[in-house]
Amino acid sequence: MLRLILSALLCLLGVGLAGGGAWLAWLGGSPFYLALGLAALGAGGLLFARRPAALWLYALMLIVTLGWSLWEVGFDWWALSARGSLLVVIGILLLLPPVVRSLHAAGSPSGRYGMPAGALALSLLVSGGVALYSMTQNPHDLAGAFPADRMNASRDVATGGVPDGEWQSYGRTAYGQRYSPLKQITPDNVGRLEVAWTYKTNQLRGDTDPTETTYEVTPLVFDDTMYVCTPFSTVIALDPVTGEEKWRFDPYLKQPPTKTTQHMTCRGVSYFDGAANPRPAQTPAILSDAAAATGGQEAVLAGANSSEVTTQAAGVPQNIVAGTARPGDPNPVVTRDRATFVVSEPSPQCIKRLFVPTSDGRLISISARTGEICPGFGGEDGTINLWANMPNVTPGSAYATSPPVVTTHALVVGGAVNDNASVTSPSGVIRAFDVYTGELLWNFDSKRPEATEPIADGETYSENAPNSWSVGSWDPELNLVYLPMGNQSPDQWGGNRSEAVERFSSSVTALDADTGEVRWVYQTVHHDLWDMDVPAQPSLIDLTIDGATVKALVQPTKQGEIFVLNRETGEPVLPVTEVPAPGGAVEGDFTAPTQPVSTISFNPPRLTGKDMWGATILDQMACRIAFRGLNYEGRYTPPTTDGTIVYPGNFGTFNWGAVAVDPERQIMFAMPVYLAFTSKLVKRTNDTERVVSSDADPVFNENFGAPWASRMVTFTSALGLPCQAPPWGYVAGVDLTTGKTVYQHVNGTVRDLSPIPLPFKMGVPGIGGPIITGGGLAFLSGTLDYYVRGYDLQTGQEIWRDRLPAGGQATPATYVGADGRQYLVVVAGGHGSTGTRAGDSIIAYALPE
């Protein structure tokens, strides 16, 4: 019976391989699968006929497959496994006594293992030996180490006034470095880290919340208090030594998630220290009669807040995606309330304040001491309505997901705008508000970059203008704000982009912090058709290059380039080369002839058929067939109606987690990720009908009003596995003075990605960023397995890890508590779009007391 089962299995395998192999060969791919399929059919037939030659033929199949596999991929265990694991299992079954006995004629000695069985056993031993040897190899690792003198380097570095033991901004300081000078935890003692406390927010993703309801927050720690926000815009203050809750601020969201709510995210809150930056004396712009009569001692200034909506014809049709308006209906206009409010010295509890972005489009000022509203910021309710002067008012379609940039007197606010929903999206305008009053100081509308004076009431910003949804940085000395810029919708078709849009799309843009005027722009992708918006906070660092100090900016990108620019001028510090790019855009669009490549480049090698992968040789072959059926000429192959491979995909080699830079050692630590996506343009016949998404889902990639919708998905097999072979994730260390990658190591296991929790180290994707400490360590929790890890910064080797209760897709922080101990704090709340387990844990680690 077993012989007949195996005969049928070999015949089925042969039919699959021969049929698929013929198709692949016809597409121009490898003919090996066709030949292997025919051999499997032959072996199955011989087995059915009880011919010992079946074992001879199968042994030959194994040896030839092994030789072909080594020729294609070398001693790469995971690539070899995809090609040979199923064949090896069948080979072992063929050597079982019932099968061997069944191949001998009646009356012959039973159980005899002759030459055919011996040949098969030998082929299995050779295959097993190659497998064991390949398991010891690391073909994707780059081993290296920074020299000892580099690790012991000591320089005077700018801190922006942030004490060593505090973490006051998303990137610790306004420079966005994610570097702490703390040295209590070192490579020698990091293995002794233990959980000091755990806190649960009791706010979890619900069934009615968007898929992208994500814990991406980096805690702030100062004045013996830790501050975190949840995806639901709730702010919580904790004791950083015990984890006990001090207070909680609930903004009471006015707008529940709708079909136009793509995200529920809060990456953090912003902090302003009024004691260090006192409000300068000034004459208010608008005085009430009573205030004027008293000489302005209690000046009454026009506010910048209103939740009141008046319907006016604003010249821009309302976005109809929400189903709340008809084509041609006027845009509901939210104006800045002209009612007056008293401006006086802030109350003592609001000298130090937090700024809280909410998912219903508000910006709220609260006391860092008590969590109470700071009245007078925008109005008595301490709120600015970010929908003021917006076109295309659509609930849930635009809000600030990242903490605003705080300068000495201004709050610079960008925002996320729904990706690829409609060409009539809200504006991506960037605005600056007075940190005390909420007065609008300037606005940068990238479609009207010269019009930085505060917009007049009744007017609207440009619809669908490129936005800045990630975190910005600020140089106090140069007084420049650096903003990573996105695109206008749609990302995959650019036939209608204006000159201004082309200039600012997918760029890092430096603005004067006082006026909003453009100082320089550096574009990282020309005519972006791949959703390669700049996703990460720029890191500001002074580098020593050829003996001279250069004020530099390090900008990670989704496509894997790390641009090192002069932050005064925007000129490259490390060389950038323009290289030819593929053509072939759809009708009405075009492609840029060249694209920039930096000295520091994590652009992976171009995919080929041999890079395709699977759990077995069958789905590995299916991925090769799919690969051959898609358009792919390397990075920047334009989207087409037939389907295109986008690699690296728009998940990003680097995303909002950014990189960490060490200003003393001038080292960068990063987590490059490699996932291929596919993009297919679908013709739209009207401006309202869904063609690529369900009516029950948030609107993604429909591109209402554009000629094309887009289907963008990860490039996976029928089993849901990536079609490209692992590794999919690494950690890397780079010398920022030369651009040399010193080490790059496969990072992360598939324990939480596979049906069986096996801790295989395959290198998994991640989202969230690393930090570096003065003690010579890097920490990272963003991988899609549930671990926080510590690495030796000198070599990049993992030297500590701890299990998390949920996905840790956030950037950690480190600080010194009132007890004098250095702590590491990690947020484990999961990330909806990556499928990691949802949670609500804040976990702090420290060395034993």
C-alpha cells in the first residue's frame, strides 16, 4: 500500500513539475523543472511496476537536483531547502522496509537492501551532509568590527540642552539621533538586564478599528515622569522607576473610525519647556477694546481654533469618498475662530507642556505636570482644529500621526493624508503655531511654496499637496526645520503633477523655522511612481571628514539609499551618482531617465529566477513562473497594467523607525528590510466606483479621480510565503565618515511568523527603529518576532534578547531613574498591517539593584 501511495505521489509531483516546468520554460525560465518532472513521472511508473530501477532513478534525481541547487544558490541552507526538502522526505520514505520489500519478486529473500537501495541511501547521505554543512554557513552575513579607538572616541556634541538621563523628543533631542550617552549598561553586563516593571494601558485594537491601529510610540522621559500615547490619542504619565500611573488624559475623540480612516496611530507627543524658553514680550496682533484701554496688560489675541463648521463655496469640490456629499457640492470650510481670548502668562502647571495630536484632527496642549488642558492655546479648550482652512473635508482622512517639531517658540505640524484614496484629498500643508497661544505663524503649502504668510479665513490650502507625515528635526543653531516629504495621490501615476509637486515630492526639505521659507530641497526619488515617500526623521550630526567638521544630515529612504547631506546647503557630503533607470510608464505618464544612488546604499541585488523561494520545490517553481510573468527590470521598474515587481517594496528598506546615529563615534546602526511587492494598474471608468477594494474596507489605492487604481500587495506564493528567498531583515553598522558598511547580519527568527513556532533565524522584516547608547550598545524591538534585542555596537552581534508579549513595532528609549539606574523601555502593542499580535504593554528593563 505504501508503495502505491508513493507511486501516486511521485506521479502527481511529476505532473506538477512537468506542467509548471513547461510553462516556465516557455516564459524563458529554467528548463530544469520540466526535466525533473519527467524524471519523477518515470520513477513513479517504475515504482508502480515494482521495478527496483525506481530507486536508481530517484537517487539520480536527488544528486542532479543537489548539483543544480548548489550551482544556483551555493551553500545557502534556506534556498537549498526550498529545492530539496520535499524530495529528501520522499527519498526517506522510499527506503522504508515495506517499500523495498515490495520491489522484489515473490520468493526472493525478504528485506534485502541491494544496490538500488544503497544508491538512494548514499544520495540521501550526501544531501544530508550538504544540508548540515550549509547550516553552518552565513552566506548573507558581512562580518566586521569598528576599531577599538573608534569605539573609545569622545567628542563634544550638541545636546540641545537635554540632560544625559532624559529622553525629551521622539529622537531624544531635536537632532533626531536616537542616541543616549548613558553608559551604565554595557556589552559586559547587558545579559543581566531584567524586567523592572510592566504597565498595561488597557487600550487595545478593537474589531471596528482600522487594520492599521498600531502602537508606534516612543516614550518621553523627563522630570521623573514618563509620557506615552496610545493609538487612540490618550496620553498617560507614569513613574519611570515603578511604572505606576500618575495621570491619564483622554481627548474624547469626536470622530469614530470611518471607511475613510486608514490609520489609528500616535508615534508620540511633543514637549516644550517654557522655563528654558520663556515667552518673549510682544504686542498682540489683535487687541480687544478692553485690553487696549488697559495698555494691553491683559492682551486679547485672536484665536486659531474652532470646531464650528460653516458651509461656504470655496472653489474646491468636497471629497465624495465619504459618501457625505454629491459631486459639485461645496466644501465645508473650517475657519479659525475670530472670537478673542485672554493672553497672559501661562499658569505654573503649563510652563512645561505637552502637545498631543489626535486622530480626529485636533492638536491639544496639556500640562506636563498634571495632564490638564492648558487654556489659551488656540482657545480656552487648549485646542487647535487642524481642519481649519482645509480643502476636501473628509472625516478621518488627515491628521498628525507623528509628534510635531518644537522650536524655541513655534510648533511645526505636518500630517498624514490618506494614501491613494482620491485626487481630491485634503492638503499636506505644514503649519507653524505659537507654542503658547496657538496663533498661526506661517504655513508651507508645497503647491504654493512662496505663500508662507498665514492663510486668510475663508481661503483653503491646495488640495492633495505633498505632505510630511513622519517626524521632522530642528537645528537650533541654524534655526532650520528638516521635513521628510511624501507625494500627492496617486503614488503610482504622476501624469498630472505640477512643477511644484515634482520639486517637493519624495524629498527632504529644509524650512526657516521662523518664516517657513524654503532654504533647500533635496529629492531622493525623481518622479516617484512607487510610493517611495521619505518616511524617516532626518538625523542631524556633525561629521569629521578629511579633517574638517561638516554639519551633516543623514536621511534614510524606503528604497534603501542613505543620503548624507550638508544640512546648511543640502549638498551631498558623501557622493551621490545618478544612474539610468527603467522606462515604460503607462500612457499619459513618464519615467525619470536617472535616479540617485548614494555612497551608503542598501539597494539589494536585482532579483532573478534563482532568488525565488517556497516551502517546497512546487511553490518555489510557482514563484518563478509568477516572476517571469511580471514586468521587472530592476529597481524603479514603472507600474504597468500587466503587473510589476517593486523591489525594495513600499514597506520600505527603511521606514518611520529611521536609523540611529552615534555623534561621538560617528557610526550609524540600522535595520534594513527587504520585501518585494507587486503593483498593477487597473483602469478606472468613473470617479466613484471601487475597483480594487471592498466597500466594507477603508479606501486604499482606489485613486478616485485618477485614470488608474492600483493593486499593491506583497509578492507571495499561494501559501502566503514571500516569493523571494530569505533573509528579509538585517542589522547593519556603517561608518558615516566614509560610507562603508562595516557589518551586516541576518536578524530575527520566524518563531511568530510560522504555523509552528520554530526559532529559525531567517532574517525577518521589521518596522520601528533602533537606538544607540554611550555604553556601546544598540537596542531594537521592531522585528516581527516578539523580542527586544541588544547588540554589541562594535560588531553588530546580538548579545541579549527578551521575549515580548506582543509585537514590539516601536522605537525604544533609555533613561536614568530617580534611583540612579539606567532603564530601557519598550512598547509592545503590535502593528495591525504587519499582523503581529496586538497588545498594550509598556515594559522597562534595568540591571539588578
